[in-house]
Amino acid sequence: MSEKLTREELAAALEEMGERARIASRFLATASTALKNKCLLAMADALEKEKEVIQEANAKDIEAGEASGLSGAMLDRLRLTDARLKSTAEGLRVAAGLEDPVGRIISSTLRPNGLKIDKVSVPIGVIGIIYESRPNVTVDATGLCVKAGNAVILRGGSEAIHSNVALAHCLDRAAISAGMPEGAAQLLPWTDREAVSILLKMDEYVDLIIPRGGEGLIRAVVEQSTIPVIKHYKGVCHVYVDADADEDMALRIAENAKCQRPGVCNAIETLLIHESIAPSFAPKVAERLEKRGVELRGNDRFRELVPSALPASEEDWSEEYLDLVLSVAVVPSLEVAVDHINRYGSGHSDAIVTANPEAAENFLAAVDSSTVYVNASTRFTDGAEFGMGAEIGISTDKLHARGPMALPELTTYKYVVRGDGQIRE
């Protein structure tokens, strides 16, 4: 969108953005809940009022994406339909109605010497979010960061630049009119990758980086960043159909988890079927999924039952297709299914379908993923579906945040100690 700048010009411009963000973060750290909610509601109203302008910008990105050969799944992520814009605006309103995560007393201790020590949640400060394709992230990230008292610097993908600029301008004007300072939410208007490299070294201004996108993007961010990064590399999710599964339930769950939106990180990429139920279930699930256009790639046992399936390679078991492609394996036991998931999965979301409570509990305890399910689709791994409002991302890390991230994960804490003259002897 903006004219191409030299590295020195980019660095100077980004430093100005960082300084504005740092100043704004100090204002936000003490902003009242009422003011933050007022800003979120103003942003939601502005999105709906400026819907046509936003969709005109989005149409430019869709047209460019089609011309450049973006996949159907990527185009789906990019498109801002009426329903998605409405849902995005509603997500801001839901976030406004959620409890303020700032100022919570996490724990409180009274020491024998009379010191009262409170562990209190506080904003992180300035958060950088780097993302691809989905322009709704511009809205979700801005709303959640503001509600949690953080300033945010956004960098969307080049394929969504027109959409992101339109959304950012809309949100910025609304927030400032409602009382937010300039710099609370900023979008990098450059598609030059050099800008990302510079941002990732701005640890003087930025406290945390959250990348959202494909594995290549996330690994590049982790390799370059001097700022802490919260991330998940990819979503290789599984459904395991146990020997004691209700077949109709398993069919519905498998179809939903694969087909509802195949281009998202919580869609399944592998289906595992217990060998005792496979002769009955495998042909049924194959027929159902093939009608939806799913290409099946199976191990030898599955292909004996479903000859139309292609052979699965070793690489298929750890592949994030983000498309209507599914790897399927018939396995001899729950233990083998769990071993497969822990070996090839990405620690994102995995499900068991079973009527056996013992099998369910064993699965929940043994699968090392951020979110595990019994008799439900993995598609629910989402901040909104978990009642958190719009989500900021999903983490497969084990420190600070794990699973869907929302308001509580956008805070850290400090210790507040109150005394009446105590000194250490």
C-alpha cells in the first residue's frame, strides 16, 4: 500500500511506531474497564457502518488472490462475508462484556511479619502480532489487546493488505473517538518482509510476539525474533474412533472435523480407527467423506477395506494439509493410537470417540496436546467457542499460555507488597 522504503527508512518509521505504542501502553495499563469497553463497542459499531468500504477493499484482495493462484482454502480464509463481518463485530461486543482480566488478585499471602503479598494480573505491555490471510485477526487482536490493557502492533499478510488497512483505519478512528490514545493499535502498512525482520528485533519497545499463520511463517519468526514468541507451528489434529464408538456419532464428528472448514488449524488431518470396528466403519466414513470431495490416503489395512484410498506415505502422517485431504490408519489398540498421535501430532487438538469411560480417561491422560476431546469435534478449539470471546491465537507451548488464548493470556502479573514499616533483620 505505501511506497517502498529503504531499510533505514523502515527502521526509523518502525521505531516511531514502537515509541507511540510504548506511550499508549502506559495509558492503557491504567485505563478503566468502562473506557476500554466503550472503545470496543465503538469499534464494533464502526465495522458495521463501514461494511461496504471494508468489503470493497476485501474484493481487491480476493481478486488479486485468485489471479496469483491462491488455494480455495486460502481464499476462504481471506474472504470477509457479511456473516463474518457481523460475527467479528459481535466478537468485540462479547469481549466488552467479559470480565476485565487486569487487576485480578491471583493469590494473596499474609506473612508472619505482617507483610501482605498479592499476586496481581497486569497488562503485558506492547504486543506484536504477525499473521497471514485472515483479516478478521486485525479486529480480534485489536479488541482483545485493548481490553487486556495492551498496545498492539499488527502485521498482516500481503495477500490481505487492502482488507487489513481498511479494517485498521476503521478501528483506529473509532477507538480514538472513544478516548483511546494514538498508537494503541497500529498496522504496518508495508508488505516488505524487511519490516517484519526489523519489528522482531524491537525488544526495546515490544514485549511479546504472537505469530498466526503457516508453519513456515512461524518458524521464520521464531528464528529471527529477539522478543519472546508464543506460537503453534501447525495443526496436525486427530480423531480416534475407538472399538466402543457409536458409529453414527463418529461419522458426524469425523465429517465435521475435516469438512466444515478444512483450511483451519483445528480441522483434523488424520483419522485413526480401531481394527475391531474398522470393517464396518471404514467403508461408511470413506463413502461419506468422498461425497464431500475428500481425498483419502490410508495405511495398508485401511486400503484393504477402502480400495479407492491412495497409499499414505510416512510424510503424510505429520502433514498439515489445510485442504480436503485426510490420512487414515487402522490401528490395533488405543495405546497404538495414542503413540501415533504423540509421535506425529503437533500438540494442538485431538479427539476420541468412544462409549467406554475408561478408554476416554486413558486417552485424555496420555495424549500430550493442548486440547483433548471425548465425543466432540476438534473444531471447537477456538476462543469464542470456549466462551473467551474472540481469540488471539492458539498456543502449543507449555509456558505462560497453552491452547486457545484470550484475555487472561494477554496479561502477566506482578507482586504487590503492603507493609507498615517492616524491615528485614
